[in-house]
Amino acid sequence: SMKARVAIVTTLKGTGDTILSWIEYHLAVGFDTLFLFFDDPEDPAIALCDGLPMVERIICNTAWYETKRSECSVWSTMDVYQKEEVQARQVINAEIALRLCEERGIDWLLHIDSDELFYSEKTLQEHIAILEANKIGAFTYCNYEAVPTNPDVKDFFAEVTLFKKHLSNITFSHESS
């Protein structure tokens, strides 16, 4: 079977150097392309990502979004929100990344935030193969939120080992209420 091509899309702002840990991790686990939509055209992290292989930087501002208006099917519902709401820009950016994936023959696109990591006990390719074998075309993941135990944490990807489980992954008993 052929290796699935898998990409990530994220909209980011003010990540600082932690974006490099994020990139290194996701490339190491097997993602082929990372679409980074920078929500601030002056973000210093843009320069940190300059020239990195398999990383596509997309620098977003009002003028750039205007050039995408006619290409986006979600634009009509997101337009009134896109200037103020990051979630609206995330939806628009995900659609743009999906089109880029279609053009480049990328099979799967994962949307996560820049403070989230994709983690699976299986390899990325094994995970994708299970989804495909079960004819699953879209999947929603529960996230585990990092909980810094020290206020001086600089890079939570490298330093944090404690995570808060998503509510849907917690078994409640009558004793816990």
C-alpha cells in the first residue's frame, strides 16, 4: 500500500521559539507538510520558520484575506467574523489549506492549534491506515491540555509532562460526584 501523505494546518500568533519544537515534533512523527498561517504579519516566529523544509508559511493580513474571498466557500458565513474572531480565520485557513492539499495530492489534513501536538500510540501511517480501512474520511480528536507545573516554562512542548485529560476520556463513578 502507498504511504498516505498527511499535512497539518494551524493558525498561529505569538508562539515564540516554541514553534520550532512544534515543527520538529510533527515532522519527526511523519507529517509531510505543515501549513502555518501566521495571524500577525509582524510575528517574529515567521523568520524562525524561514527556509525550513516541508513548512509553508502563509502570512495573513486583511489584504491577503481579501485576495482569498472569491476562493472560499465558507467566506460568506465567516466574513462578518473574520476580522475579530480567530475561529473564523481558522475555518477560512483550513479551507485554503484543504485546497492546497488537493492541488498537491496530500491525502489527509489535520487541523490543530499551535499549542497542540498530534499523538498516537501507533505510527502516523498506521493510524491513517486504520482510518482508511474503516472508510473514515473525517475524525475529531480529544485533546490533552498541557499543565505547566512551573511558572518559568519557556517551551511547554519540551518541558511539560503533566496533561489534563479531555472530559470525554474520563470515566466517572458515583463516588466521584
